[in-house]
Amino acid sequence: MFKLKTLLPASLLLVLPQFANAAANLESSDFVGISFWLISMALVASTAFFFLETQRVSAKWKTSLTVSGLVTLVAAVHYFYMRDVWIATGDTPTVYRYIDWLITVPLLMVEFYIILRAVGNASGGIFWRLMIGSLVMLVAGYMGEAGYINAWAGFIVGLAGWAYILYEVFAGEAGKMASDKAPASVQQAFSTMRWIVTIGWAIYPLGYFFGYLTGGASMESLNVIYNLADVLNKIAFGVIIWNVATTESKA
Ligand SMILES: *C/C=C(C)/C=C/C=C(C)/C=C/C1=C(C)CCCC1(C)C
């Protein structure tokens, strides 16, 4: 019988060479392209790490780590494509970013719910409110950016969806449950996670504002900033969950 431990790294090794060709076109002076490359590799490595670490934590924390690994896996594959679009056209791969967000943002939101469920009886309402907030935020943003609706209207409705998420994790049922029922290490992690969702996530609407609404930002800076934001919001976010999962598994 093959074990997960051997199967996962093996499958990643099989997948990787497929994407390696594109590197031939990467110019050594193309720092945005290089940042796409670096971050795709960091995402692949994080995926292997999170999946392997599921073996080390107690049963109720496994799902959290699996979800962290799914977030970085989905993002890694999008980064391979986005890197190619950038190298071929020098353009912002907006559609790929939104497809990536549409999958990874709900998964990141699920993390809040799963963590609360690991420490108590989290209601389904928490889950649904976080999902609805995410969908409103992303669908409105996409419709605004793709020109289906007025760009400002998309921005404002998108901001409202994000505000709804923030309300839920700070002051709503999720926030209250974390401060009333969770052990100290979980409270700490929950608190760091929601600050990431506040400050780290603010980078994307700022990109919409400066890159699209007012047109003040260059394609280069916009993409480098989005790429760095993803390191914080996807990899560092996962590491925080890994930290609380391993700490609580020992306790
Ligand atoms: C890994 C990717 C993440 C965490 C992406 C997050 C994206 C956002 C927080 C996007 C937010 C937006 C608004 C708040 C207003 C409308 C425009 C968006 C979609 C860029």
C-alpha cells in the first residue's frame, strides 16, 4: 500500500516538469516574472509541507491543515498560468487572479469556521455568513473590473461584502465564540488571522482603486504587490494555522 507520505511528494514531482518549459522565456531583468516564479515555487513547497504535516497533528486539526494545503495548491497552479501570461504579454492576468480568489477566498474563510468547530460547537450560520460575504465581495469586484457593471458600483458593493466578513470575525458570532470559548493559543491564532484579513486583504481593493479606478499604478508594481500579498495571505496564514494545530495537538 502506498502511504500519503510517499504519494504526495511523488505526485508533485510528476506535475512540476510540465510547467518548467515556460522558464525558458524568463528574462533575467524581468523582476515581476521572477516574483511570479519565486512565489509559485514557495506555494508548491508550502503545499507539500501542509499536506505532510497533517500526519503529525491530532484528528480534529487535520482538516485545517488540509485546507491550508489546498489553498496553496490552487494558488500554485494559477501562478504557473499567470506567470506565463505576464511573460508573454506583460499584462495583468486579472481573470486568473479572480478565478484563484473565487476558490481560495472561500477556503480561507472556511478556516475560521473549522478552527471554531475544533474548539466548540460553531453554528452553520457562521459558515454561511462568511461564504456570502466572500461571494458578494468577489462577484461585485469582478463585474466591476470586467465592465459588466459600473466600476465604482462594483467597488463599493465589494467593499460592503468585505466589511460584512470583518464584522463577523471581529464582532459577530464567530468573534464572540473565539473570545468566549477558545483556549489561549487558538484565540491568539484567530486574532492574527483576522488582522491578516483586515490588513493583508486591504491590498487587493487598494490595487483595484489605484490600478483600475484611478489608473495611478503601473502594471509592474501592481503585480509585485499582489504577489507579495499572496505570500502573506496564503502562505503565512497557513503557517499560523499549522502553528496552532501543532501546539494544540501536543496539549
Ligand atoms: C489569496 C487571495 C486573497 C486572499 C484575495 C483576496 C481578495 C480580496 C480581499 C478582494 C477584495 C475586493 C474588494 C474588497 C472590493 C472590490 C474589489 C476586490 C474584489 C479586489
